Amino acid sequence: MPTSCTFQLDRLNPVYNSGEYIKGRILLKTDKVKRVNAVYVSLEGEAKVQWSISGKETANYFGHQQYLHSRASVFDNTEFSAGTHIYVLTLRIPQDCPSSCAGPYGYIAYHMSLVIDKPRSFNEVFRQPITVVQTLDLNINPDYSLSLNEESMKYLCRWPCSSGPLNFRLSLPYAGYTPGQYIKFQLELDNQSPHYDVWAVEASLKQHFVFLARKPLKRNYHSKTLYKMVIEERTLRLSKRLYEACVYVPINTPRSTLNLNYIVFLHYSLQVKLKTGCFHYDAEISLPVIIGTTPIREFLAEQRALEGQSNAADGNRAWGAEVCRGLVTTQPTLRLQQELNNLLNYTIITQRDDLNKLEEQRKKKKNDDDPPSYDSCLPPSFSYATLGSRDTLDSTEPMPKGSKRSSVHLPPFPSYNTFSNPTDSLLDATGAYQGSYGSLGTNQTGRSLDTLEILSVRDEPDNNEDDIHEIETTQVQIENVAETNEPSMNRMS
């Protein structure tokens, strides 16, 4: 009977987080006595990359990186007796160990081994692989709770058959997610092309590997799709649409790698493709996402409500668009688009007319400050031209002491009255001037026609008899002219 070894760990599925302890026991059975150097248990974790490029000469690239190597001796004698041996073990996984993963050009793996070291012979090795998940709390870094947005534009045709662009914008509510959650996204699509429709929208969760070889130094890349869903609703030409859907994160997805020194680097992205037909390349847009182990607290309530809507019975919950998808905008047709354009043009014309009316009112208001027109500045009647200022000239009120008199010269032609007090005798019952064609009740006469010359005489005594005699002579002349004109006016009547 050959030697057999059984690992009995504290959990059926050997998946451990970094920083945890591996507890269990090992049952070793032998049928005969063996000479050994030692029997020990080891825990190892390493990363290996290797690939070849063929051409005229084949180039081999490889790299190795050790993350964990611990050893515990369980037997030190030289003779190992036959029978069943039980060893209880407790091993700790370091906190900085990266998550287990495997790609086409490399892997990160951990295993626990029991080794029987024999002298002058090959060692007997019994291995038990384990899976390590490096912990990442998404609540520690506030950047993982922020929303993400990305915009892009694509022209389906160029000259000479040019068309309008496709404008699309991808939005995510959070930047960090955990395995088992759903990534809810929004896609705003504006199809300005007059000739082409968008047939469908495809969303997928991408896993990207970066392999780093040290001898010689070179990088290699690989991507694969973890989950994919398709929305088959069209977006017609000259229309807009808002897509809402969810992408599931598989439960066995390793967390994102944040240490750039690892030779196997792992990151993720959400990619959305716009299917534009057989004769055009698909338009793509993507956003990076972080996969952690502890979900965001604000996202837990939304996730529970979303999971309550799903009735999927399978373990991977690959339901996608059937639960989360909701088109919140309508799809306008070409006829509706034309009606909307006509309504928009009518609104623009109406607003333009309103602006023109406001501009005319503004100009009219501005013209009120301009000089009066000639129609409002008709000459006064003959009677007012000759007698309009008589009361003012006949004023014999004594002037205050220290004031100065002015010499007034009447022009030989009719003119407006520019004095502050007009003759009251020329007013009728309505308050208008009799026989006058001018706007004497306003201040326009003073601005339009200033026909009186007022000369201020300064530093003259109050008893200047020559000035008084000149004013009295002028009054007598005005009275004689008025008396002479009255008989002639009577004959005419």
C-alpha cells in the first residue's frame, strides 16, 4: 500500500482572504518504516509568466515572482514509522498577497504541501491548492464612491457621403463594485445621422491581463469577456434615446490589482458597443471599474432592492437586461421629428416678432428725448406776438434791495414767450392759449426757438434812471402799436 495524505481544512471550499489563518489537520498513512531526513508542511504562493514569439528566431519570455513561502517541521527523526499520522496545522496568509488568477501567459497560485524529505532519493510531495483573495474595502477610498462619465462621438461616413455624428455618453453611479453585484449604467445616445440607424447596444464586463516578463523585459496583454448582454431596441436616425441596463459581476471574479510591481496585473472595464450595421465599424465607449471585496455602503440598499426584482434560479444570475433595462425616453419618428421642427420654427418666429416690437418700443421711447418736430413748433398768432408779454413788461413791482435789473430787447418778429409767467388774460376756460398755434404750455419752446436776448447788467446802481426810462419808452411804443391795430382789425371783421 503506497503512502497517502489527506488534507482536512476548516472549510470545504478552500478560499481564504489575505490576512486570514488556515486551520485544519493532515492525515498521513504509510505501510512501512521509512528513512527520512524530515517531514514538514509548507505554504507557498508565486506568480509565473511565460510565452514565446516565433519568427526567424524564436524568442522566449519568462518571469517569476515569489509572494509567500512558509515552512513548519512536523517530524525530525530519521525513522518514520508505519501507520497513520495526524498533524494539526495553523498557517497565516500575509496581508499583501495578491489574489489568485490565471491567464493565457501566466498565473498567480497558492498551495499547501506536505513534503517527506528522503535521503538519496526523490522527495514525496503532497499538495493541496488553495485560493487567496486579497481584501479591498471600497469604503476606504472615497474615489470609489464617485460617479463616472465618458463622452464620445463617431461619424459613420466621411466625404463625399458625409452624415451627422453619433453623440453618446456613458454614466456609472459608482466606480467600485464587488463580485455578485450588478453594474447599472446609463447610455445617452443622440443619433444625428440622417441616413443610418443604431441597430442595437451591447454591454460587457471586460477583464484585462498585463503580463510582465523580466528576461527579457517585455509586456504582453490579454482581454476576455466575463459577462455580456444585448439591448435590441433601435435608435432611429435624427432621434435620441436613453438606455438603462445592468451588467452582472461573476461571483468568482478576482479583485483588481493596485500594485504595479506585480508581474501579473489585473484590471476591469465596462465596455458598450453601438451596432451600426454590416457596413460600418461599431462605435465603442468604455469606463474603468474597480473590483473589490467589501461593497460600498450606499450601494447596498440599492443592490438589495435590485436583487429583489430578480427571480433567477441559476447560481450565476445571468439575467442582465430583463431586470434592469428600462427605456425612459420615447423613440420619435420622422413625422414627429418634422412636426417638432415646425413647432420650433414657429416658436422662433414668434419670439423674433416679440423682440422686434420691443425694439420699436425702445426706439420710440428714445425718440421722446429728441427735439420736437416742426409741426409742433408753429408760429404764434399776431395778437400773442404783440401783446403776449405785456403784463410782464408792465410789472412795476419793486425789486428787492441788492438785486439787478436786466435789459430786455424785443425782436421785430413774432417769437415764443420764454418768461416763467405767461399772460393769464390769454387763457380760455380750458386753460389753452387763445389764438396761439404754439405749444406754449410746455417747455419745448425754450429748447426749440430762443429768440429773446437777456443781458445781465452787473455792478450797476439800483437808481439807474436811464434803464428805467428805456423800459418805459418801450412800453409806450407797444401800447401805441396795439391801439393802431385795433381799428384795422374791426374793419376787417
